[in-house]
Amino acid sequence: MCEMEFNNYQEETAKILLDINAIKLSPNEPFVWASGWKSPIYCDNRIILSNPKIRNSIKKYLAHVISESFEKPDAIAGVATGAIGIGMLVADYLDLPFIYVRPEAKKHGRKNQIEGEIKKGKNVMVIEDLISTGKSSIGAIKALKSYGLNVIGMIAVFTYEFNVSKENLNNEGIKVKTLSNYSTLLRIAKKTEYISEIEFKILEKWNANPSIWI
């Protein structure tokens, strides 16, 4: 993968997510999230894993950003469940150990919240597939810290760029990078005529205050 491709990884990632339908935009027939929010966008980055060529590109983009923006980690930590597969791909590419973090500790067996083997005091990079409000990411980060690990940062494939997620992650003091984001996605979708000017305005309005949209 050439340097020019790395320089354009935010736009390329947005194109990829639209092309493979990992992200669907439907401003006129909105989706309903588990939270109850009505949304003109739905993101399922697990679809990335089903396409070998695509997942290899995403893996290399993530590894590149980690190498360029953070100190070298001792291990990669995926946030369950969406980032387990993607995180494992990155760990393998960087030849690093891999662990993953459950939303909460298991109720049976060894009752682990962190799965895998890692010694306390190690530097870990957190991998997320998607950032919405940031709550699940922060839960994983706090679990890793409680275990005695040093979280050097987090990288996600995509973020909705909600103000609440920025505030939550800033309060946690974690450096965050993403391969692409909502504003880049809208720009690419409009440029490629995936959406119209009117739909672009609807999508912008939703992002400004998603909890009370419609």
C-alpha cells in the first residue's frame, strides 16, 4: 500500500464502508437504535471481516495510524464483540499479543472480563469498531486500567462524532484516532451522489442533536 493511499485513508475508509454497505444512509426511512434513538444511519463494521481484500486494507490503515500516532504498544486490546475480529487482524499484522475486553465479567468459570494473557504494567492499544456515545469504549478502558494495564490510546474504524462521545473520552484523558468519521462520510456520500443535497442537510441536522431528532 503506497504512501498516497495512507494519506487518504479517511476518505478511502468512508468509500469502503459505503461500498460494502457496512454503513447505510436512509434519511427518509430512519432506523431505530437499541437506545430508542431514530437514526438516518446504521453502521455494522463486522461486514468488513467478510471481505478479505477490504479487511486487509482496514487492517493496514489501522496499523499505519497506530505506528504514526502512538508509541509502540505491548499488546492490542479489542472491545467485545465488534472489535474482536478487527483487533486480532491488527495484532497479527503487528506481531503483537491480543486480548479482548467484555462489557462485564463473566458470571461463571474464571469470571474474566479481560480475556487472554497479559502481565500487569504493559502498554495496550484499544481497538474499537465504532464510537457512538463512547460509553462502551470507556467501560473497556476502565477495565484495562483496573487490571493494571497502561492504555496508551484508542483507535476506531468509524465515529459518529457526537459531542457527547468527545466529552466522555476527553474526560477519560485518552488519545483517540479514527480511520474515518461522520463528516467525511457525508462529504464522500454527497460527492459520489449517494445522497442528494436535501438528504445531506437532513443528515447534518440529525448529527447535531440525535437524541431528539424527528
